Amino acid sequence: MKKQMLSVLLAMIMVLGLSTLVTSCGDDHCSSPTETAIIDNQDGVDFDAVYASIFPSDNEVISQDGPPTRGGGPGKRDTVRGGGRDTVRRDTTSRPMPWQSVLPCLKLTPEQSAKLREFSVAQRDCEKAAREQFRSVIEPLRKAQQSEMDAIRADLRAGTITREEAAAKVKALNERMRAATQTAEAQVRAAVKACMDAFFSSFESIMTPEQLAMWMEWKKTGKSPCPRNPIGTRP
């Protein structure tokens, strides 16, 4: 009796196993999570990371003196939490001082400060146009990448392509997207640089010889040309 029950139980297990296999397979192909993993594990273009590397912050603050500033001061800003308040450390040696740090040295006249505001607004608008142009290029690329990846996954699940063919398609797609993104990135970086070059040229055109000498010293060394504290720090 026990042997008969055991035989019946084994038979039921075999039937259930075959039923599961049949329902998960079709057209001589069985779908498996590990098959689509070959696609998901291949890194596509991270468009958000590319954008952030070009435009680290869209937030600009027009200071009381006129020019737009980003990050509040030179160097990297690290925040350490503790003791009930945030302690800010600035790394002033990791990169050159921003151009705003030169302004106290130049001692601009009211007329020069007004002009600087105009040049700053023009530079900001110029960069905004470059940013919008870059978005108009990468958004279609982002959608195309997602659409083609979805199509490859669907073909793989349907069994119309092999895992090797899927991997080859994904590799070709990624290479094509990276090439297109690199071209767009090079163009927008050149556009942003042109905006800043135009701003510097306009600003330099209203400087006195003494101011221009200090300005050029900063451009050459990346350091403040006068013995003053950098913006954002106190004696």
C-alpha cells in the first residue's frame, strides 16, 4: 500500500514538472531570467551621468556684486555632520580658484560692476542655450536605446534570437550610442567653452591695465593675485 502511494506521488511530481516545463517553453525555446541577464548586465550609456559631468549644477546665484557663482567658493565642499550642526571643510588646493575670487583684487567701479552683470547674464543665457541643445540631442538617444533594448529582450524571450545574437546586438547598440553621445558631448563642451571665452573677452575689454595685469596673473597661475582671503572665508 505504501509503495503504491509512493508511486502515485512520484507520478504526480513528474506530471507537474513536465507541465511547468511546457508552459515556460514555446517554439523549442525556454525563457529563463538568466538569459535576459546577459542583456541587463551590459552597461548602456548613462545619459544622466554624461549630462551631470558637463553641467554639475544648474543652480546659479547672482551675488550682490553681480557675477553668478556656483558652490559658494573655491575648492571642493565637504560636509561633516556632528555636534548638532554641519561643519564645512573646503579643499582649496584641489583646483584653481574660480574667477570670482579675483574680483576683490580688481576693485571694480560701479560702472564696471554694472557691465559685469550684463556680461554674466549673457554668459548664463549662452550656456542655457547650449544645455537645451544638448538635451534635444540626448533625449532621442535615450528613448532609442530603451526601445531597442526592449526589442532585443522581447526577441530573446520569444526565441527568435539566441543569447549570443542578443549579446552581439546589445554590444553594437552600446557602441553606436556611445559614439553618438561622445559627438554630442564634444559639441556641447565646445559651446560652453565658447560662452565662457566670450564672457572673459567682454570682461577684459572694460578693465584698466592694472586690473588686466592681475586678471592675467590669475589666468596663468590659478591663484589670487592679491593678498586677500578667498570668497567664502574669513580671516
